[in-house]
Amino acid sequence: GAAMKPGAVLVILFSNVHQLAEPDQPHPIEHELRANRRFVLFDQMSERMDDRAAANDDIAAGMRVPIKGLRAELWVLHKLEDLPHFGWIHGVPGAKVPDHIAMRHTRKTMARERLRLMKQRVEERGEDWETYQTRLLQVMAETPEPEDHVAMAVRAKLDPNYAEEMAQKSKKTILAMLAARDEEMQRIAALPVSPRDSYDSAFGSAAATDAAAASETPSAVGDAPTPDASKTGKKKTKKKKSKRRSVDVPIETSA
């Protein structure tokens, strides 16, 4: 919950295996809502799972669960601190309208009021409103400066083709982004580096450096030098080298 932004929702999808296997235990989501009281229920749905989905569900070994009783549950929660934000949707008396809904109504009201004042001003000057609209749209289209939100709102009200024009611009931008991403993916896929080489280059050198540093650092227990075997009268015992060999197993990558 700490990573959730204000006004965000938490969507949880899982099955009721826990309730069927341990009916005496409380429902985990209901326990979270009633005991910990960190989240508020926004919406909940439950649907019977089909036999194929139930057969593939992760069930612990040794548990006997009736497949016909399996259900898929969808829970939508939001944080308790966001209750004032969702209170209007919950139907809480006296709750305020959410900011995004209030701003949407405000923008629509301001656009209508702006258009009404423009038309009234043009008519007071004795000019034709239709001619003024055509001239205004032509001037706005020829202006090299980027449009602000006021200009976009005016054009959206006056120009019936403005919505299609904005849709085409958005489409071109999205297609350009997708093409750039595909080009980058093709470049990465064409690199002559195997997954093992990539892993070794990223982590192999760091692991070797850490091992060398650990071998050079004296231990905290044995700081004193090791006594010479000739002075103590003990014979040195040579450690037998392990005959175990490592075998590199190639990793098959799908084309």
C-alpha cells in the first residue's frame, strides 16, 4: 500500500482454494479489511472456474479440494486515506466530487461560456459569426506557435474536423514510437552474444573480484601467523586435489 499513488486502486485476482481447504480460517481479504483496516472495498466479483482452469490451479500436495467448488474472485480495493476521494462514488452523504470529475465539468462549462462570450462580442461589433469563425480558424491554423489549452478548446468547438486531425497526429506519434522500439529490439536480438556470455560479463567479473578480495582479507579469528611445521615437529600434509571436473552445459536458445 505504501507504493500506491493517491487515488489508485489495488486489483487482486485469485481462487478460493484457501477457503475450501481450510474453511475454519478467515478469508484473507476480509481479514485485511476488517482487522487491519488499511483498505476499503471498492468492488468485488466471483465466478465459477471452468474445469480446465480448475485442473491447472496450483493446489498444494495432499490437499483434497472439490473442483466444482472452485471459484475465481476479483477484489478491487483502495487505501483508507483515499476514502474522501472515493466517497462520492461510494455514495457517502456530504462527499465531494472527485477532482478529475469536477475539473471535467468545469472545463466543459468554461468552454461553453467562452464560446458564448465570443459570439456575443462579435454580434455587438456588427460582424457575422460564421465569417468570424472561418477567419479565426484560418488564423489559428497559420500561426507557427504551438497551441495552448485555450486554443485547443476553441478549435475543438469551432472546427468539426479538429478531432480527426488530433487523432491522426496521435496515431503518427504512436506509430513512430512503436517503430523505434521495434528497431531497438531487432538491434538487441541481432547482437552476437549468447545468454551465458551476457551473464558472465555482467556478474562473472564482479564475483571473481569479490572472491579475490575475500581471500586477501585476514580472518577476524586467525590474525596470528601460522606456526612453521619444522619448529612444531609436525609434518605437513598435502591436500589431495579433487578430481571432480566441471562440465559446461550449452544453453539452447529458441530462434
